[in-house]
Amino acid sequence: MESRAKLLGHPIHQMLVVFPLGLLATSIVFDVIALLTHHAGLALAAFYMIAAGVIGALAAAVFGLIDFLAIPHGTRARRVGTLHGIGNVIVVVFFAASWFIRRPDPSHPAILAIVLSALGAALSGATAWLGGELVDRLGVGVDDGAHLDAPSSLRHETVHARER
């Protein structure tokens, strides 16, 4: 099932998800190092990474929703997509709450803020796996005629399934 929202022939959702995943995961790493070293600058960096990650996640979600709405009802892909989407909403809520709790003193976050981020990071691992299941196993967001010798998406050629 091809993606409904593309840029230069590739699904926008799949292009955008790497940014929030990387930013939010790195914020946890910075939090842990800040806790171990008492380096306030790393905690402050985590605060800004969370803000950027949440904004990036919201942008990716728009295009994910567009693709999700095109998945036929009653399919396994629809059920997996539902879990993926709901799980990611919860991830964003965890990180947004963490960011909000940090606002009074971003350089010295409360333990609750770090726990919420850790929960969000753990859940994002599961939702990322579900996203991989959608693409790699169920073919959501993959060109219908994709194959190992398909022409470049920049050539604007129609991709046809190869005969076997």
C-alpha cells in the first residue's frame, strides 16, 4: 500500500520520524549523564531536545495519520497502525509532561520528569517496532511496484511490479 503523503517519491512520515526518535532518545542519554556528573548544561540540553522532539513528533503524526486513514478497515495493518498511533500519542504525552515539569528549572529537572521521559523512551521502542511491522512486514507506505531494480523515485517513472 503506497503512502498517500510523499515528497520526492518517498513517504513523508517515514522521513520525519527519525528526528523525534533521535531527539527524544538522546534527551534520556543526556539526562542520565547529567544525573551521574551533575552537569546542568546537559540537563538543559535535554530540555530543549524534548521540546524539539515533541514538535517533530507532532509534525510526523500529521503525515502518519494521512497514511493510516488510507489503510483498509478490518485488516491487521489497521490494527497494528491503531496501536502504533495510540502508543505514539502516549509517548508524546509522557515527553510533553516531562518538558512541562522541567520548565521552572530546566537545568535541574525533578526525578518525575526524568521518569516520564524514560517511560516515553521505553514505549517509543515498542511503537517504533510496530512502525517497522507496518512497513517491513505489512507493506504500508511501500510503492506497489517496489523491487530491487526499480527506477529512482526522482525519475518520475511509473513503478511496475516485476514479473517473477
